[in-house]
Amino acid sequence: MPQLILSHDLGTTGNKATLFGPDGVCLGSEFFGYQTYFPNSLSAEQDPEDYWKAVVLSTRKLIQKTDYHPRDIGAITFSGQMMGALPVDQKGNPLYRILIWADRRAVKEVDWIESKISSQKIYQITGHRLSPNYSLAKILWIKNNLPEVYRKAHKFLLAKDYVVFKLTGQWATDYSDASGTNLFDLEQEVWSEEILTQVDLPPAKLPPLFPSIAVVGEIKKDVADEIGLLPGTPVVIGGGDGPCAATGAGVVREGKAYNYLGSSSWIALASHKPLFDSQKRTFTFHHLQKGLYMPTGTMQAAGGSYQWCRDALCEREVNIAQELKISPYQLMDLKAQKVPAGSLNLLFLPYLMGERAPWWNPHAKGVFVGLTPLHQKPHLIRAVLEGVGFNLRIILDAFREQGTELESMRVIGGGARGDFWASILASIFEMQVLRPRYLEEATSLGAAIAGGVGVGIFKNLEVAEDLVAIRDQFSPKKEEVEVYQRLYPIFRKAYLSLEEVFKDLS
């Protein structure tokens, strides 16, 4: 039986094709980017044909580069950006660009939905707030504004599901991706009849649901040559990018958690039941595992705040880094390490793009609080890293308040590469922070594990605990913990004190 697994991660900026062996080792990867279109400030669209081109090109390049033969590949599987809405006809032809997760144009539709079914009911059924970011509101926007497209739409698909249809001719999505639509009954693992009825959306316009490990078809003969793989190669549906990242981080049983540090950031858990927060600070996705859930809290600008700090304050470090051929973040970290924890009582509120969890306030702004003549650039840099950590701590505490007990926190994503930030998080979280071998490939690995289970290479998803190797461990530092314990409630108070100011500025 072929033992290699080809995993595609259809992200926001492009598709990454990664080849994994049966031991979970990455044998090679290829990335192909695609464009995002912004018709206005609330709209974000992509061309689904770009997804297909990226999958084809990255697959062919990867096979060529790694020198493996298509017959060595036992499965092809997918991770995909979530919360989109792509209308296609009966033959799978796109009728419009896909409205991706970042699209927020369906504000009026959200108000209309809430007149039909309460937002609290939506939260209890789906595990998520009612929001224009989710697929339901986007579908209704198409219905109201592009009625002919809606009428012709045979299905509304998510990003990865379009590529799966192109490969197999089969309509399919999985529980984890469906759980980001505002249409999925989280505990019953079905499309919600109650929501569909109230918003007058025919269930036939949604694809059939499958577990993430399901083999939903095989590569068709008429596309095998184009993509460079053998016809008949099994296609496993995979999952949404967040739940795939959980599996790729080894978070596949209750008591484990991970923190993704990218441009945005989130903390997510594995849980045997959804967590319904009374303040709706957090939300719950379905995990890749049937009967397992992924409570999550997401903030907008984590690595995005550090990137802003680089661009706005650290031009000299950027220029020196270019000469040394290193990352400017390495030089920024070195500067920040020279000042003590707490940055001389300087706080940074990392709300450059508004905020989701825990505040859910689109008007929130980025702020430095406590500036004095004593503060220099290193203090500002460190305060940015600490501010992101404090906001993540609020999310973490929201889970703790619901009785969640965690062993440690795993960190993945590009922001997890730096030792300094991981060390700061350990002291702010007051728990050990573990860094796996694969940081930016964790999402691809999670999809690959689902694919391997689907075709019998792996016994079950719990194999992730063996395949995910922990490379580094960071422990809280007592003297830093004491400083952060003092500043953390002040950080919370600073935001609450400025809420009205943020509203006035908007």
C-alpha cells in the first residue's frame, strides 16, 4: 500500500502542498499564491479557479522536486480557510467569486436573521455568534443582491470542497468546516433544520456532511494528468484550517490546548463537549474527530501588531537585518530582552483592527498606555509582545472560568519561531509552553493525519500525540510572573476605561 500523504492547505494568501511520510516527517512542500479582491472596505473575494490552479501547480512542482512517484501517494487530503460561500451550478462551475472569511458585507442580513431566530439560539445550536463573517449571512447576501446567481446555485461550497469536487466529482464537506457556517448543529452533527427553516434556505443547496477522515472519492481520469497524480488515488475530505492545526499540534484529547501565533492569533482546546460562554467571548468548532470539539477564542492582531511595530518603529532594525540576511524580528527581540518584564509599566492594547475575543468590539483601537520620558524603543517593542500576551490571557481565563483545566500550551505558527515571545507567554499564561517540530506546517500535518487515518495508514487521530514531536519547552519565570500578575488587571481596566473613547473615535 502506498504510504505517502499529500496534504493541501488552502489558505488566505495561497495554497501549500506538503508531502508527509508515514512517520509524520515532512518530505517537502511547495507554495503558490493567489489574489484577494476587495471591491469595497467590507468585501473580500477570491477566484476559485485560482485555488484549482494553485493545487495543480503546487502538486506537480512538489512531485518533481521530491523525486517521488505518484504511485507512492496513498491519499490526497485538504485543509482549508473556513467561513466562505461559493455558489456553483450543477456541474460545479463557479457562478461568482467566493466570499471568503474576511468578507463582512452582510450586515443587513445579520439583522434580518436575528429577527427570525435569536442570536442566543444561533449560539446554542452552532457554538458561534451570529456574524457577517460566517457563511449563512454571505449566502443570504447573494440571495438578496444577486438573485439570479442564487437561483442558479446548485450548491454553496467552502474553499477546499470546491477543489475536492474538481478532483472527484463528489459534493462533500466535513463537520469541522461546516461548523464555521452558522448553519451546523454542533452536537447533532447535521445541518440545522431549525435555522434553515427560519431563514428559508433549502438544505439541498448545502453539500452532504462527512467526518474529516472520510474518503469521499477518487481522482477522476480526466483530471489525473492535469494534476500529475494517478487516477483512482483516494481523496480524503480533511477539515477546516483551525481544527487541522489542532491535530497537527497534537491537541487531540481533552486537557490539551494550542495557541496559533500568526498575523491573527487564537487559543483552542480539545473538549468532549462544546463550551457555551455566558458572555459569548469564545466559540466552538467541531474537531476533526467525530464527537470531539474545539472551543476557541480568536484575536485580530497578534503577529499583526508586531509587524506594525516593525514597520512603524524599527526601520533601522529592518535595514540592518537585510544586510545581515536575518529576520528583523530577531533584532527586535534582542532589543526588547534588554528591558525588564513589564516594560516599566508600559502597556500596549493590541487592537489595531478592532477585536474579536474577548471584547467583540470592531471600534477598539491600538493604544500605548503609560508612556514616560524613561521609555525608549526597546520598551515599546516589549510592550507590544506583552500586550498580545495579556489579551490571549483573557481568552485563556475565559476557558478557565468554565472549569477547563489545561496541562500546558502548545504554540504554532510563524510567531512561535521566536524563543523570546514564547518565554513571555509562558510567564503571562503561568503555564509551560511547548513548541512542536512543525510550526507553520502544523495545519498541513493535521490534514495529513486525517488523510492517513482515512486510508488506513494510521489507526486513528490519536496517533498525532506520537507523530507531533515537541522540540522546545518554556517555563514561567517567577520574577516575571509576579510583574505580569500585577499588570494584567490594569491591562483589562485600561481597555474598559477606553471603550467609550474608541466608540467616539469611530
